[in-house]
Amino acid sequence: MFFGTHISKIDAKKRASVPAAFRNHILAGSPDVKGIAVFPSLKAGDPAYMACSPEYLLTLDERIQEADLDPEEADRIASGVFSYMEMLPFDDGGRVVLSERLRLHIGVEKDVAFVGKGSQRFEIWAPDTHEAMSMPQREAVGPNALSILFKRKPRLGNGGGDGGR
């Protein structure tokens, strides 16, 4: 799984080390894969890049094709993902070269944050921006989080009951 937030230095050749646990997760799923696929986040105003194994791209494409979407909307989503996609191969040290487009989009020069998002993907952020934007998200986690994660009954308002315990 891709989990945790890992800060990596960007060297003079614009390379950053992908966390070993992230590389191992990608390689465990497909030993022939030697890099990551990246594209700008599809969330409005989100200055991050999404990242996944190249193998996962087939899943993304299938989901777009199978979704009950107007053909124009499906095309917009596919364009948002695939037309801005970049493949970043690992070097022998587990580093990837961060393209100028990626660095400008996320606003990094010296450090980069690799942020786990579960079993299929992770994000690439400027560390300060990620910290600033993630605080409100953590505070906004609603009562349904417990029911989803731990199969508890959601709370119904502020009073009464045991909150699903």
C-alpha cells in the first residue's frame, strides 16, 4: 500500500527518491514495471500530481469506458488524465527525474512530498502546500468516516445514542 507522507530532496539533476515502500509496492504488483505514471490532479485548484503504477492506467481507462457518462464527458476525463500523463522511470537508485512541467505545477525546487493514498495511488506535492491544505481536510473528516472505516453506525446529530459504539 501507499501510505504516509515522505519528504525527499530534489538533487541538482532534478531527481527525487521515490520512497522505497512505494517502489516495492509497485514492483510487487508488476516486477517488469520500472517507474511511475504521473498526471496533474483532477481536483479543481489542487496543486498536486497524481501518481500510480503504469499497470494501473488500464484500470483507469476501463473505469472511464464503463462509467455511465455522456461521450463528451468521458472524453474530457480521459483527456484530463492521459493527455497530461508522464512516465517517470526509476534509475538504479530508485530516483525519478521530476519534469519541469511537474515541478512548476506543484511549485517545488528543493523538496517534494510523496503522499500515500491507499492501494492504488499516491500524490506528489510541495511539502508546505500539502501541509497547509491537508489540515482543513483532516479537521473536516465527518462522522461517516468511522462507519466506513470501522463498519460502525454513523451518528445522527449531536446528541443521544452511543455514536455507534
